[in-house]
Amino acid sequence: MRMCFPLLALVLLACQGKRAVSPDEENKPGPAPEETTRWEGASSTPEAPRPSSGGGGGVQEAAAKRSDQYDQEATEVVLKRAARQVKENCGAAKDESGKATGPWGKVTIQIQLGHNGHSKGVTVPAPYQGKPSGNCVEKAFTNLTYPPWGGQDTPVDWEVELVQPANEKK
């Protein structure tokens, strides 16, 4: 019994992915063993990728991305989402008395993008800093997640808009 296991392992290694065929099946006509079932309309020979003629129909290869810089496209998606949240919500941020006191308008903030894929800090300029609307902006841009990269942390300036709520307008 002990000799069966090494022999079985040897047989399995010899077969490696080949389908077992009975003696009756060996002599039957049929598809060649290397032939695989293809879907309707597939050609019988694999085609090599064709170079693009620039006509717009071919698949375009993406340019090689640098690993020492942040992925600007993917990171902008995250920053735009946070800016949209600021525009929709932060103008109505209320102080201790329960009133939205502003200031409102467009402001450029600075976000420290950590190379680990998480925002590390937000700088909101005066007169927004320390106000309910400015605090709301800081919270919206804190803990953002985007693709990490191998370079240094990077500061990014980003414009956001604080919209005055309709009931606070004079």
C-alpha cells in the first residue's frame, strides 16, 4: 500500500492536464485533442493584435504611468466629489447660535496628498478658517482615499465653493 502513493503521484505528474482516454475512445474519429470549443463566429486561428491606425476603432494602450507621482486623473475624481459635497452642504454650516453665518463664495484650499493614498491635512485660508463653513470644508477633505504612489507627499491647491443657503439670503 505504501508504494501506491509514490506511484500514483508519478502517474499524475506524467498526465499533467491531459484528459484520460479509454481504449474505445482512442480509435474514434473526433476533434483533435488540442482543438477547443469556440463560440460562434470565432476564427480558427488566433489573431495577433493589429496596430491602431488612429481611426478610433482600435484599442489604445494607456501611456505608462509614473510611480513616483500621484495619479492625477483618479485623484481628481475624489477631489471633485469632496468639492461637490462642500458646495451642497458646507454653506449651510451653522455656528453655536444655530445660524449659517458664512463666509460664502469661492475659496482655494490646499490639500496635502499623502503618498500612502490618504489625505494628510487641509489648509483653509482666512476668513474661512475657524468658521463653521471652513470647518465643514476641512472635514470634507479629511480622510480622502485615492491611489497611492511611490513618491513624496504632494500639496494640491483646489477651489471649492461655499453656497449661501436660500433662507439666509437677504
